[in-house]
Amino acid sequence: MSPLHFSFYSAFTFSSLGLAFHRTHLISALLCLESMMLSMFIPLSIWSVENQTPSFTLVPILMLAFSACEAGTGLAMLVASTRTHGSDHLHNLNLLQC
């Protein structure tokens, strides 16, 4: 395994571990999700350039568009939960009370 591949795998692993273990604020969960998307976007864009496949060059752009939609939705949820519950702590959010 090359050091470049190891860095991408470790970035995805650390961001998923951060999402699993540091769940106090909604903004930290959103940042972990964004870092997971970024650690998948960079290898996809490098892979399409290395293989010189013109049919696969659209996939990283689509993934980036879905990532932007996910970020917008996450920030809208953050604003809505802050307005209704007073903070962005995840322990204040309960699905049974919504």
C-alpha cells in the first residue's frame, strides 16, 4: 500500500471514528461527515485522472454536489434545532419528543 493510499484510508477512518466517539455537538458531527466526504472526493478525482477515463470524470463532481447538498441540509437542521432546543448538544435531541 502506498503512503498516499494509506493517508486517504486513515483520513476516512479517523473521521468515522470522530463521528462515532465525539458526539456532543451537532456541528462536530457535521464536520466529521464533511471530512469523510472530502476524503472520498480526493481519491476519486485522482483515480479518474490516473486511469484517464473520460466517462468517470463526472463522478467526483456529482459527489461534490451531493456533499454540498448534505452540508446545506445539515446546517438547516443545526439552525432549526438551535432555535427549538436552545443549543446544538446532541443529548438534548430526542426522537420521541419531536
